[in-house]
Amino acid sequence: MAAKPVLQIRMLGGCSLTYGDKTISDPNYHLKKPWMLLAYLITFRSQEIPVDELINLLYPGETGSRPTGALKTLVYRVREILDELGLPDSRDMILVSRGSYAWNAGVPIQLDADLFELACQRSGAVTMLPEERLELCRSALALYRGDLLSKAAGERWVSKLIPCYHIMYTRLVQTTAGLLAAQERWDELIQVCGRAIEIDGYEESFYHHLIRGLLRTGQTRQAMERYKRMYSIFYTELGVTPSEETMELYREITQESSRDTSREAEDLAAVSRFLLREDRLAGAFFCDLEVFTDIYNLEARSMARSGRTVYLAMVSASMRDVTVPPLRMLNSYMERLEDCIRGTLRRGDVVAQYSVSQFILLLPVPSADKGQIALDRIISRFTEKYPRCPLLLRTSIREVDAILV
């Protein structure tokens, strides 16, 4: 005699119920409240939920008999949804007692959130053989299709639960990446971390492992593209820079790129043509902060021998009361300020974004006054183009100290 199928419930990355060959899921319905009630009863299935608690959840601010009657109708609609699965006891899945409702805990279910949590706990056992541990990690990763009840992430009770599972997922990806790296299974590591970034594009460790995997498989150009994409996201959306550990990977990328270039170049003429590409010759030279740092140190070393002067300048943006501007406004105007800097300065000037609200510049000019003239031109150009901009732009300038070597 064939065993009865078990009701399978998915709550990670959405909500769906499967029984046998039938599945119902929230995208198939435009009924938010029935799915909210269903998800709430399943999540807290070990408890009897008072009617008042459910009314506050589903009909906030309403009182009297109306929301009580609406809740009874809602329970009926949820039972109708469960009927579609062909469950033998669908009408008994939601139990009613005096003043409360509850999910029938006597009916066996398989909940992906529970399976995921158990797998995460077991994968932390360091006594397990690496291959067994890796297999367990893979099965747990397959369960995590996204944050818990992602379509209801705006609900307060859901938002309190999401971080717990998300932290478990982050640790799981890091553990899996570590195991794969130890066995030099770089292609699998790239796949795992690439999918992790699709789920959470703001976790730096995912990028770090992915870029490392790309480097180890000789995909230097892809590693650089990923790094630049990460750097842009962190700068423009979070207002932060990558960690020193990830910056070290960037240095490794640039070193590997240099080796690749030297292998491809036949002579110094070819190297010269590569270095002087047309798209890099117009206006000031914009670069990452890491590159700017190298150029700054090079200039400081050469100044003692050449006798020329170079000035370090900064353009900062703030609200007119010197408070920090809203990030979205700041990002928009910093892009416009970059255009003004690029269109104002000369080819020999070097520029990098120092923070979410600051640009730093290297100006090879004979005096601070000459450098200030260039800065004033930038401010004038920006003010003329954006007279209603609420930001205050401030400048400062000082001579670069020569390094005696």
C-alpha cells in the first residue's frame, strides 16, 4: 500500500503548498489576506492565535463586530484554497477553539524553513568529513530560494524573522565557499557565489569569494568587471568602500592584468598603443581610490628629483547647514559634479571619489592660487548648470609633501 504524500510547504523565497502532484502558490492568487493568514498560522503553528491578534494583523485599526465577521469569512476562503490541493482533511487544517485559531499540528508537513535551519546547524559540525559537510551545505543552499516570505517582507512580523534566516544563509555560503576553495573547486565556488549575489547583492563576502574564484581560473577580466560592479554598488548605494581584504584582491587583479598584457604585447610600441587608448585621453583622469593612491605616492617620490609642484585638492558636498544630504540626492548630484570636474580639468589632472560626498584631485600647478582657480571654475560651472541644487560645495587645497628616497 502506497504511503500518503506529505504536505510540503515552501516559505523561503515565496509561499507555496504542494500535496502529491498539486501545488498552490501566492503568485497564482490576488488575495493577499488569505495568504497572510495562512502563512501566519503555519509560522506559529505550535500556538493558538487569539482572534484579537489576528484582527490586529489583518485589519489594523478596525474594531467591533465587522473585523470579527471578516476574519471568519477569511478562514473559510483559506479552507477553500486548501481544498484545491486535494488534502483528505483540508477542512481540519485550521482548528477553531473559543476565541482563537490554530494550524493543525497533528498533520505531518515538510517545511523548507525547518529543513534549512536543521541543515545549517548540522553543517556547522567540524567533526564531519569535508565531503559530507559539503553535500549537506549544497542541500541547504538548494532550499534557500530567497528571504522568508519575501512577498510579505514589508509586514512587521515577517521583517523580524527575515534576518535570522538570512544570517544563516550568509554563513552557509561562506562555509560552502571555504570548503570548495580548500579543494580548489573554483568553478563550483563561482556558481555558488554567483547565485548568492543574485539573492543578496550587498554582501561583500560573496563578491570576495567569487572574484577569488575568477582569478584562480584565469578569468582576470571577469574578476575586474565584478570588482568594479561591486565597488560601484557599495559607493553609490551604501556609501562605503570595500574592506582591506577585498582591496588586496584588487591589487592581485591589477598585477595579473599587467602580466596578461605583457604576454600579449609584442614590443614597447604595442604597450604604448594600449596605454594611450583614445577613451582615456579626454579631460581629467578619473580612477579608483586605490589607483589614485599609487599615483599620489609616485608623484610624491618624483617631486624631489623633478622640482615641480603638485597640489592635493578636495571638493566636498553637504547640505547648506553642513548636515549629511540624503543618499539618493547626493548620488545624483555627485554624478553631475563628476561631469563638471571632467569637463573643466586638464588631461594631466587626476581625480578619484574619496567618499560618498567627496572627490580628491591631484593638480600639477605652480601654486596653490593657480590650483584654487581651477577649483573655482569647477564650482562656477556646477552652480551655473544646477542653480537650484540644495548642496553646498566646499574646496580645500594643499601642496603634496615630497618623499625623499
